[in-house]
Amino acid sequence: MAALICGSLAFDTIMTFEGRFAEQILPDQLHILNVSFLVPGLRRDFGGCAGNIAYSLKALGGTPLPMATLGSDGADYLQRMKTLGISTEFVREVSDSYTAQAMIMTDRDNNQITAFHPGAMMQAHVSKIDARDDIRIGIISPDGRDAMVQHAAQFCAAGIPFVFDPGQGLPMFDGPELAAFVEQATWVTVNDYEGKMLCDRTGWSLAEISRRVQGLVVTLGAEGCEVWIEGDRTPVPPVKAAAVVDPTGCGDAWRGALLYGLESGWNLLDCAALGNRMGALKIAQRGPQNYTVILND
């Protein structure tokens, strides 16, 4: 059975700043901010939430179906997915746009500053979700605004259980819109900052949100995550990484593991624990799709 992954495909240009952002930015001068960072390290990777999640899920033995868009420059990405054995059935090419581009700068404390050009992603809503016997589960990850709204409604209409994980797309939506996503979703996942914003905009506490879905997970980076079910919170401990090299794509590695567990019928605590392990594997390698999955048990 397969997991339909709605989200972006992007090229990530990842730059390494050897200092600390906090030492370069004067808090009392933000109104006239004008800074430049020397970045000796630079590389280009395949990225985007849909691509990264599909990579993680495929590495675990799952069947990802990314639903996303590529621009006129996306031939290499399309070929990569085919080489990895990831279906491109729902990947659409937009000839008059560039593929989405993320410019990510990371400092020595793994803080990140990102600029994102959506490009072809803004046409993601043209793709439609229909019920299909081989699609067991889905996810709404960061994507074009219209695509996130329409795909959530289409998942719901098709009777396909799905994860709502808005990520960096969360600020695009107001309280009523976010409440509608929660009401349609089967599970909700956010990081701690996004969780606070979700609560602030909907007026619901984490406990209240968890009562409206089958489960809510709040990821806490190096502190692991917490699983909320019917208003009760259970912490899931972190997994120590062999090395802390690059946080880019850790959240997507976690999402792929979540989908794998849910598709396999696991309980949410076990899914979250596998997600923590995948995040630890990924952070030890540079780039969002360059790690190898080795799980000893």
C-alpha cells in the first residue's frame, strides 16, 4: 500500500556560515538591518518536503507517492526519483516556471536562515486527489497555499486518513483556516514553535487539539518529542546522533518514519520513536537526501 505525499520538490542551496548569527545581528538595530555573511561552504542538494519525505519513507521500505510540481529545470530531479524507485505518477512539470528553490544558511549552532522561491510549487493545486484502493494514508506538508487547502478537503472527501503537518507554511493561514485543517485531519504534527503558533491562532490548547484528532505530535529537536492523545501528553525520548552535521531535512526524515509506522498499523508512540531515530540518522549527514538507513532492531 502507498502513502500520498503532498508537498514541495525543491533544489536546496545550502551555505555554511562559520560564525553565529546572534553575534552579527544587533537586536536594537533590526529596523535598519543590513548584514552580510561570508559562507565558505556551499552545495546544491535535492530537497523540498515531498521529496525528502518520500526519500525517508522509501529508505524504510515504504511506498511513497509524491504529489508535487517541478519546473522547466526539473529533469535531473525527475530522473533521481526514478533511479531511487520512487513513483513520479503524481509529479507534474510546469514549463514556464523554475523548480522551487530554497537558499538555506546554517551557522555554527545549527540555526538557519532560509529564503524560498516557490516557483512551480504555486501550481500544485492543479493536481487532484481521488480515492484509490492502493492509497492507505496521506500527508499535507508545506506546499502552495491553495494546494494545501484543496488537498486537505480532497483527502477528507476521498476518505483517506491524513497527517496535517504545515511546517513553515503555517503562518500563511489564520485561525479559522487552521481550525478547518485540524477538523479534517486524522493526525497533526508540528514542532514546538509551530505548536505555539497553532494554539495562538486557533485558540485551542494542545490538549484540545489532540481531542479533535487521533493524535498530535510536537517535535522538540534534540529533546525528542511529545505525543498527545485525547488530552494526555507522553514524552518520547530523543535518540543521540553519532554526529551533529546538518539539520536540513531532519523534520522530513521524521515525517517519513511517521508515515511508515502509521501505514504499518503501529501506535503513535512507536511511530514517533522511529521518527526520532530517523532524525538522528539524518542530522549526522549533510543534505536532506544523502543519509543511509541502518536500523539495528
